[in-house]
Amino acid sequence: MASEVGLEGLTIGALAERTGRSKSGLFAHFGSKEDLQIAVLDEAVDRFVSLVVSPALKEKRGLPRVRALFERWFEWSRADFMPGGCIFMAAMVEFDDRPGPARDRLVSSEKDWLGVLSGAAKIAVDEGHFRAELDCDQFAFELYAIAHGYHTLSRLFRDRASEKRARVAFDRLLKDAAISRGDAIERPSSRAAPRAR
């Protein structure tokens, strides 16, 4: 529901109607709409860790792990329990300028995710896959921006080329991060860059 109507549109009354439970019972469980929003964010974080982070961390250290994080992030955006798209993306629009506990929880989760991406890049440096002077926080920022651009173009514009464009951008990011312009990158994407419209 939150992926379809946003966290602000998710009310205890709407949840009661969808689940067939009483409003009073749900109110007793969550206490407030804000508590409900935080509970949804907590559940989304748990699912993200289970579907994206944990499987990727099982991959070999360095570049294979960075690639796995990227690929699993695509899988997340297509998860069937989010028919309206990524809950985090929706929440960012709703809470970017609205202080409070729900925004704080969202910011915390996104900082954690950026930390995972930066940490994976640092490990790739340690493993000799990425150059020693790489700014790993910048790498994480650019990877984050690529994924968010993909989500916006694919959902809002229904742009079928958005995934291909994101993959091309990711390959360029890896080439820039590589210890050399060739051998350090295991296997650049074979997908050709789409033509400009």
C-alpha cells in the first residue's frame, strides 16, 4: 500500500480496510500514523537487507560484490510487494523537507545504504580491483544517482531504455574506478549504448 499511495496516504483506517482488521486494534498496535510510517520503513529496510545486501555480501570481495549490489538493487525495484515502485523513493519525495521521526528513520536508512556502497568500493580498492586514489564516497554517490535516475525514468516516463542506460552508466563508473583501463574490470557489459532519441 505504501508503495502505491505513499507513507502519507497510508492511514490506519485504510490499512484496516485492506486487511479486514479493526481500526481500534491497529491503532492499539501502532499508536499513531507516524508509528505506522516508521514500522513500514523498518519493514522495508529489513526486506531490502534480505533481498539486496545479504545476498550481495556473499559474493567475492571487491568488484564481484559491487556488481552484485548493483544487480540486486535492480531486482529490488521490481519486487512484487511494491507494485507502485520503491517505497524509499516515494518516501524521499514526501519527507525531504518535513522534519520528524519518519524522516529521521528514512535518512538513517539511506545513509546506511550509501555506507554499504562506499564500503564495497573501499574493499574493491583493497582487493586491487579499483585504483588506490578512488574517492569511494564519490563512487557511492554516483552509483546511487544512477539507480535513482533509472527508477525515475522507468517509472515516471515508462522509458524502456532506462535500464540499458543505467547499465551503460554503471560500466563507465566501473571503468573510471578501475586500477587500469582494461584488465581490472572483469567483464564490461556487452550491451550497446542506446541511440539518442
